[in-house]
Amino acid sequence: MQIKSKKLKINKEIIFLDSSLYPLEAVYTTCYTFLDRFYIFLDKKDNKIEISLEPKERKENLRNIKGEFINELINNSLRYMISKRNQKIREYIVKTALFFSQPQEELDEFLISEELK
């Protein structure tokens, strides 16, 4: 009895990224965006990130997926950079909002204790 194997043609797209250009957080966010349509496999070798996208449905067309993925990656990279740049101001706004949400009596006591220092 011979064992036969059948080579399957797998419909997938492989994208290679330079890890110095894109933050890993942006890569993860972009992959998350595509999770409903693709099985995603990530690998990192040296300074490269390899992303393999395999469609969950046979009807999925891979023709434009690389461009779609890269556009979303650039979008998420920009959001990440802006978020990092504005982190301190966001923290200040939240602290201020929480501070002034305290009852007036506690605020007065705090301000008086700060003046005495």
C-alpha cells in the first residue's frame, strides 16, 4: 500500500515589513482589523516582520489585500505616533477632571493643606 499525498495550493498573501519603520503596536492593531476575514501568522526575523494572511473564505480576493493592509498599517502607525505625542496632555486633562469632580469640602481642605506647605 502506498501513501499518497496531495499538494494543496494555499491562497495566501505574505507581507514583509521593516520593523524599524512601523511600531509593533501598529502592526498588531492592523492585524486585529483583518482578523474577521483572515487567519494571520506573524514572524520576526532580524529586522523584518513577516505577516502571512490566509483568507477564511474561499471567495476572498487577495488581489488588493496587500495595499489595503499597508494603508491600514500607515493609518494605525500615525494614530500610535499622535497618541504617544499627546499622552501627557491627555493625562493632565483626566487628572484635572478627576480632581474637580471631588466634593467641594474635600477640595477646600486640599487647597488649604497645600497653601500651608
